[in-house]
Amino acid sequence: MDNFKMDAVPSLSLAFLGDAVYAVHIREHLIRNKPYLKPDALHREANKLVSARAQAEALHFLRRTGVLSEEEWDIARKARNKSSATRAKNASIKEYRNASGLEALIGHLALAENEQRITELMAHIIKNGSEGQ
């Protein structure tokens, strides 16, 4: 990937990757913390945590608490301003776009091979989510 240009990757492609990376982190968290749950219960829990609404709330939390750098916020902001032909079933357009912003940021960090930062952000998101329950 010597000639790879991160700036050439469309925001929605970053969100596509980020969605998968985010889901893996959530699933790993659930398995580590609720290993006794059956697969169907794990699936329901994961779906709640990876929903557009939950991801939009996570992005707002990261921004509000100052966890994101300005560069990270710019990546998320640009992605959430892109229009998409698809929309989440159980979320508003605003929530869907904010979720896409978070996913794009996670995708960007994944392509940059910055797993440490992804882990840090996910730890903040998961901690906030568990405190909110």
C-alpha cells in the first residue's frame, strides 16, 4: 500500500469499513462481558449497540467530552455531510448521517492501522453506554 492515498477514499467507503470494525469491537465486548448469553441474545444486544441511533449518540458523546481531536472531528463531520441513497430503518436521517460520521472515522483509523486509537474510542463509547443503562 505504498501508493495508497487516504484522501482518495470516499467518506462512505470509510463508513462501510468502519461499520464492520465497530461491529467486531462491540461483539468482542459482549462476548468478554456476557459470555453466558446465547447467540440470539448476543445478536439482539449487538444490534442495539450498533444501531444508527446508538452510533449517533456515541459520536455526540465523543465530541461533547472532548475525546476527539479536531482532525478526527473533521473526518466525522465531512462524512456525516455526505448524502447516501440508503437510510436506517429505525433512525432519523440526522441520526443516520451522524452514525455514518462515526463509522467513517473508525474506517479511517482502521486504514491508517491505528488500532490503538480505535480501541481507545471504543472504550469511551462502551463505558458511556454502560453508564447510560
